[in-house]
Amino acid sequence: MEPAKHEKPGPRIEIASRNVMMDKKADIWVRGFESHAHVDVTTETMDDNGRKWRSVTPYTLNPQGCLEIAVAESDGERFDDIDPWELLDSMRPVDKPEGPVPLFTKTKTAPLLVEISATAPNGDSARSNLRLRVFDDATTIREEVHEGALQGTLFCPKGDGPHPVVICLGGSDGWFTEARSALLASHGIATFSVAYFGGEPLPKELSEVTLEFFDRAVAWLTKYPAVDTGRMGIYGYSKGAELALLLASRDKRIRAVAAYSPSSVVWQSPKAGAPKSSWTADGAPLPFTPMHFSGLKILKLMTGQPIAFWEVYEQGLTKHMEKAEAARIPVENIAGPVFLVSGTEDGVWPSAEMADVVEKSLKKAGKDVTHLKYPKAGHLTTLPGLPAPERMDSLLFGGTSKISSRALEDAWQKMVAFFTTHL
């Protein structure tokens, strides 16, 4: 609902709430400018690495000199007028606005302060700001866990429990991040972001990582009175999605699975050298599918050129079919429903095709599966409401930032509903 209007002359920006969770849309009104004025609305913020980001979006105001950037209401139904996320996911690095969009780093729980301004050619201007939060300390407890090989952070809703819990797994960048799990916890679900490699006392690299780390996490959660491990899910993205599906296929305690940009097989470790499995169980390496590097890919790696790895994985599947079959994740053994998210132009690995395989296996086994396959989207891993990356260092993510951002925004809302329904 539109905030109360105040008779205040001159250009201004009004925001319904300047403190919003990152997966909620802030309602913004630009007012007090000349009739039909052309204004540039600028947003600026800084990511967790200190990099400054900015977007400049032109708009034409209505006859009253106003603009609504909000989720409006009409006949009791909500619809998007001008999507507020348009101002945020279109931001680009100030130091390098052209070229592939890099990763917007958001790993911490501190809010993002977004400065918003509107400027007209006649010099009229207005400013305001917005705090985007991933963590709500009024409703959620944050507890760090550092107990030997168990490293992570628990986010647990305050109030009566026990609450359902989701174990959150990061990708091949190492260790764990808190932003996604904190944001998911704001919806009344406890989350446990757990590291499985990347630093002491865990393996330094993603090579032959023992799956037993998961048992340690569940054992710790079982002793935490505010969570209910009988209603436990798992969420992972990229390499963490491969791991989430693998763990769920081996452990009936996992009642629901969300996998972003997933794999249908166990892959070799990305560590250089002789190929090894990414995972071990009961002291033995799991069967794995080798990657296949062409001479051109090796040259690009050696010279630091931008590289899309999807062909390395795709050719691994076709050139090592017997090994791929042995390394197939038996998803038909998963006890609960599965939620898959993929982009058809994933540049990292062929996640859409591999998710199709997972979906087919689950449906054949009579399992509950949802596959959100987004045309022209790339490697889908980041938070909603932020610019999706097209590139991380020399690794190309595929797709376009705009399409991938909108896919992630849609998928996040549906994933929250998925876990809320099934746990």
C-alpha cells in the first residue's frame, strides 16, 4: 500500500520502508518533479569486497511529475508496475562498467546500503537510501560453529520451535558463505551453512572430500533443541548441488532437496594433476566422470584467457560413457521431493542437460520433482535482487546478467515456497 502522502514541495524520493530483506521488493516513489520530466534514477552500493557498483536508469514521469517504482495493487491483485529490482540487478562495477559482469560479492550478513538519486535535465534532483538485509537479528539467531572438522554458521528463527532445518552447501569456491542461508532463515526455516573444504582442519582443496562431514553436521543439529532434524532439507549450488543430490541419494534423513545448476554425476576433482574423485565415502573414493580437455582449453588455462568449461564436462560425458554411468548419482533413492534450477546457456557445465537427466530419473521412479529451466540463463548461483555474474575471474558463467538475474529472482521465491511446503 502506498505510504501516507505529505504535502512537501519540491523533488523527493519516498520509500515505503528503507529497511527491507533482499528478497523483498522495496516500493519507491519519485515525486515533485516537472510534468513529464525525464529523470535518471541512479543507484549506488558497495559489495563485500569494497567494489563500488552503479546503475543509471532513465524514466519519463507522469503528468503529475511522479514515478512509481513499486509492486502496485489493482483490484485486490498485485502486479509489477516498474520492478524495483530493475534498479538493483542492472548495477555494474564503477571501475569497469563494460564487458562481462563480474561476481557481486555478498558473503557477509551486514546489510547493503544503496544510495538512490533522481536527476532531471533542469537540475531538479532528489536523494534517498535503502538498506537491503540478508539477516534479521530481531527474528533470527546467528551462532558460529567451530568444532574441529565441523565449521559453519547456524541461523535459527527465534520463538517457539523446533523449526525445520536446511543444510546449505556452497560451490567450488571453498569454505562457506552466510548470506544465502541467513536470507532463507528469515522465512522461518533454520539453516546451517557448512564448510566441506577450503581451510583447516578440512581439506584445503576440493579433492577426495569425505562425505562424513555431513554426519557431523547432523549430529550437532540433533543436539540443538530449537531445530527438528526430522524435517531436514539440503540446498546447494554448482558443485554444492552435485554434493546435495549425492548426499540425499545416500541419506534418507534428507526430506527435501534444492539444487541450483546441478550435476547428474560425480565429477573428478577440479584440482590439477592426475584425476581423482571429488568425494570419498567409507574411506574409498567414489567413481567419477573425468573431464576432457582439448588442446585449446589447456592453452586458455595456461595463458589465463576467459574460458567456458561446459565443453570440458560435456565431452567428458560423451567420451567416458561407461565411467559416467558408474558415477551416476542414484537420485531415485532420494526420499523426498527435489527442486532443480538450471539455465540453458550455462557456461560452467551443462547443468540444464544434467538436470534433465536427474528429472527423468526421478519421474521414472515416481518421485516428486520440479525443474525450473530458464532459457538463455547462465550458471545460476547468486542471491536474488543482485546482478548475476557473467564471469568470475577467467571463468565464464554464460547467459546474460539480466536474464540470469531475473531467473534467480523467480527461482528464489519458488525455492522458499518449496521448503516451506515440504519441511
